[in-house]
Amino acid sequence: AQSVSQHNHHVILSEAASLELGCNYSYGGTVNLFWYVQYPGQHLQLLLKYFSGDPLVKGIKGFEAEFIKSKFSFNLRKPSVQWSDTAEYFCAVTRGTYKYIFGTGTRLKVLA
Amino acid sequence: EAGVAQSPRYKIIEKRQSVAFWCNPISGHATLYWYQQILGQGPKLLIQFQNNGVVDDSQLPKDRFSAERLKGVDSTLKIQPAKLEDSAVYLCATSGLAGPPGAKNIQYFGAGTRLSVL
């Protein structure tokens, strides 16, 4: 079955620490990849996306993600997190039909 | 640009009762999605509309769930009768056809309706 895996369910970091959240998918062929963020009490917002081209994509608020096709991965990174990055992060994948398949999410807590 | 509007924000009902959720998309967005997000899980697509036609409802429990999108704008999702396992956040998302390449693949989400079935 098609799936998206986010192995880190809960992550706790101190401010200024580096962040990497894993995302792996099980589809072959061409995919579109997304990271969404949900801040406490708010709706899901697009953080960044990959459709084609440079596999290193930059998003809002200093986030970036790298698409590694051979590893079926799209990991999210940030060099130095802030308390305001406390949120839940979701990876999503589509294959042409615009139907998102979401991962289970990673709850990030940043300690001030 | 106004976002995706959903109401109500919260709903508490008893099992076997019925409930309805409403979604108003971003103006001009032709595609509308309803997701179910159970606590601790990612959103799961229930139904996708293109204008007022259903594109994908393969994961909609049709014995109790129904959805419509009259006139291709607003949409309602109904559960009748509700079960305990329907407790979840119900998210509406929309996407448009216009814009740069790939724009139609980007979904914009509403704040959701949190349903508790007692």
C-alpha cells in the first residue's frame, strides 16, 4: 500500500539547536512532495514544496528540505530552531491526482 | 485573500445523532477536499470534488457519511448516524487551477471542525 512515514513522532529541542525531521514515502515514479506545519490552534499551512528541479528546496521561516530520489526521502531541516517553531509538522506526497497522502506528523517542542 | 472558512469550530454530539459541517472555499478554487484527522494521525482524504462533481470518494464510509457541493462553491459534510470512532477533526481544503505550474497541487486548509462523539 502507498504510504508516507514520519519516524519521529515527538521531538524536543532547545532553542538554537538544529532540526531534521525524516519523511519517507513508498511510491515509485514522479511525485510531488510537501511539508505542512500546524501551529497550536491554527490551520495547516504550507511550509515548502517540491515539484521538480533542484532537489534542495527552501521554504518559509528558514526551513529547507532535500529530496533524495534514491532514498525515497524528503527530510525537513532548519539550522537553528526558535521557540516559535513549536508546532506539528506533516509530510505529504501526491502522484498526479492531487490526492495527498499524509504522514502521521511530528510534534516539535522547542524549549526557550 | 480570504482563506478557507469552516463551521462550526467545535461540535459535541451523542452517538447515533447526526451532524453537519460546512466549508466555504477560497474564491475561484475549483477543487475541494474533506479530510478526517484522528488524534495522533495525519489527515486522511474522505472525498474530493472538482467543481460540483465527485472525483474520489473511495475512502468515504458511504453508509453514514455524505457530502455535497451544490453550485460548485460551498460544501457540506454530514454524518448520520455518528459513531464513537467518528471523533476527529474534519478538515476542508481547496486548490485552484490558475497560477504558476504546480499551483493546482497546492492545497489550502481551513481551521477544521473538532467533533466529539460521546
